[in-house]
Amino acid sequence: MLKKVVMIGAITLLILGVPLMGNAFAQTPAATVPTADTGDTAFMLISAALVLLMTPGLAFFYGGFVRSRNILNTLMMSFVLMAIVGVTWILWGYSLAFAPGLPFIGGLQWFGLNGVGLEITNYLKGSNPAEVVSYAGTIPHQAFMIYQAMFAIITPALISGAIVERMSFRAYSLFVLLWSTFVYAPLAHMVWAKGGFLGLYGGLGALDFAGGTVVHISSGVSALVAASVLGARNTHPDRLSPPHNVPFILLGAGLLWFGWFGFNAGSALSVASGTSGDLVTNVATSAFVATNTAAAAGALMFLILEGVLRGKPTAVGAATGAVAGLVGITPAAGFVTPLSAILIGFITAFVCFYSISYKHKLKIDDALDSYFVHGVGGTVGAILTGILATTEINAGGKDGVLRGNFGELGVQLAAIAVAYAIAGVGTWIILKIIDATVGLRVKEEAELQGLDINEHGEEGYNSEFGDGSIQ
């Protein structure tokens, strides 16, 4: 009897065990989690670092132009952006700019980077257009976020060139905090975010590869408005001083040129090659080549114009022309051929040269030509993008007028108009609020003595090397 019970038990265990053993040997493989491409991720992190380098580069570029007693204040007007926006972008800036929301502004679901981690895809799933599920499908979400942070840092710093030597540092810090929130974030959302009113992800289809409207037009127009609201320096226009340190200007322009490769080539968001019809494309390479080409063309145009019209080509002119060429190519870099980049550099620098020459007619003290380089240059670049763009360079873009798409020029003009309106009106409102609360300008005595000692309690140079004047 015991043998029968043991035998029945053994048979039962064998029958029950076979399926269990089968399951053990034939387990369903775990779902594969998409992982980031190491090459693309490294490229984007390096590009982000290059863009950040542009901010101290801009500080030296602007700092060389002002009087020596204002050098530290001018440097700080750029450097402080790395602190202010470096924090606010994490807290709310990135969410307002890139989270799904309205056509004109993002939501706050990513506040404090909630939900923004190392995922590479599907973080945009569930919003329109449905086919767009990430901004960069081969890099971590946070890598894209920090890359965009560098753009948000340098953009308001560009405005400082128009208001140097007279705006209080407290008012300026408050201004850039509000401006980056209520002007930059909405424009970035409209042009670059999913569902944005102006962009390629479900919007009007405006082409802005790396910031013609979002960065340069917005900052240039804001600079002009800020200079108008703030008023002229007490030495303008009768007692203007020449640049106090031209080597600083060349150093700054060189750092800007170098960092701009991250600005433009990095906006491809990948180093991978693709196809457009029968053609092989590599958008990052095309943008890199276009960036250097336009900068060289811009510098050359300024040198030629100065040599022919004024007799002597200058270092300041070469630096300014290079920056003008870089501004012009920014919206077009990933959409145009190298020959088109030469044309953009030449035309943008030519227009900027003459706009600077005639700026006195506006009777607005845009001290360092922020509007006349960035606002004018960004406008010219955005228009030329609508004319010269080709899908042979970037299948994800659009053809321009010369490729038969005449409607794209209208779209570009609409995007320019929106950028002008938002930047102009937004800046005016913010400045009026600040002026009515904490005030905008330093006292006349402080302006005459210099902002370094009055705003920061220190000097860039001791009396042996400073200009020593208070006129």
C-alpha cells in the first residue's frame, strides 16, 4: 500500500513538474529597454559645454568695448546668467519651454525636472502630433535639457550690450530672471517644442535651426527696447570713449566662434548620417561647415568694407563681422549648402555694417550694437533661410524659395513678426514694472565714477592701469 502511494505521488510530481520545467527552460525574454547612443550623448554633452563657453566669451567681447572702470560690471552681466538661469531652468524654465502644453507656452508638469530623467524616448507620448515621442531619440532626456539650458543662459546676456555702463546690477538681475521666464521660454516653446505655434512639430513650419528668432531676434529687439526705456549714458553722444581693450574683443570673438560650433552643429542632436532621396546627409557636419564658412565670410566682408570706405581694416571690425556672420547662419546652419553659407555671411555682415553706420539716426544709445548685430543679423538670417534652405542637406527641414517653395518665405516673415512683437512688448512691460519698483538706473554720480566700484565694490584694474578719469 505504501509503495502504491509513493508511486502515485512520484507520477503526480512528474506530471506537474514537466510544465514547470518547460517554463523554466523557455522563459519569455525581458523587454529590451532602449539605451542611449554613447556617441551622440558624448557629442551633445561636449556641444553643451561649448555653448556655455560662449557666455564668458561674450563677456570678454562686450567687456573690451566699455571703459575700464566698468569692465567688471560688464563681465558680470554675462557671468551672472550662468547662476540665475542655471537654477531657474531646472526649476521651471525647461518645463515652460519644452513640456507639452499650449501652442504658446509649455506646462509645468516638468517643474523641478519632475519626470525628466535618463529616458531617451516616449516622454512626449500622448500629445500631438502623435508621431513625435521625443526631442532626440538617441540621447537621455536630461542631456537634451542641459543642452537647451546653455541657450537659455546666453540669450539674455546678449541684451546686456545695449545697457552697459548705466543699469543697476540688482535691476538687471531681476530683469533677466523675468525675461527668461516670460519672453524666452514662450518663444522657445513656439519654435522648438512639440505642438509649438511656429515650429516644425505641429506648427506653422518656420525654420530656425539654432536660434535666429528664439535667440538673436528676441535678444536684439529686447536690447533696443531696453536701451530706449533706460535712456542714454550721460556721455552719449558727445563724449563717447573708444574700446579700452581691443585684445579682449578679439579674445571674446574667438571664444564665441569656437563655442558656436556647439551652438549650431550641436543643434543636429546627433552625429549620425541619414538620407534624403538618393543623397547621404549628415546634418551635424553640414551645420559645422556652414558655421565656420559664414563666420569667415562675415569677417572678410567687414574688412573689405572698412578698407574701401574708411581706409583701414580694423581688429574690431573683423571681430564684429565674424559675429555678424555667425548670427546670420544660426537659423540656417542645418538647412543650407556651404556656398549658401558664404552668401549668408556676406549679406548679413553687409547689412549689419550699414545698420551700425546709421544707428545714430535712431537716437537710441544701444551701446554695443546689440540690436544692429543680433536683431538685424537674426532677421536677415531668418529671411535668407526661407530662401536658401534645401532638403538635400536636411530631410527633416523644408525647401526654400530657390527650391520652389515660395510659401516658406511667408512663414519665416510671420515667425519674425511674432518674435519682434513678443520680445518688444514683453521687454517693455518687464522694464516698466522694475522701474516702478526697484528702479533701473544707478545714480548719476555712480555712473560717472564707474559701476565696478559702486555696484561690486572692486575694480578690474588698479589705478596704475585704469583710465583714471571720471568724465
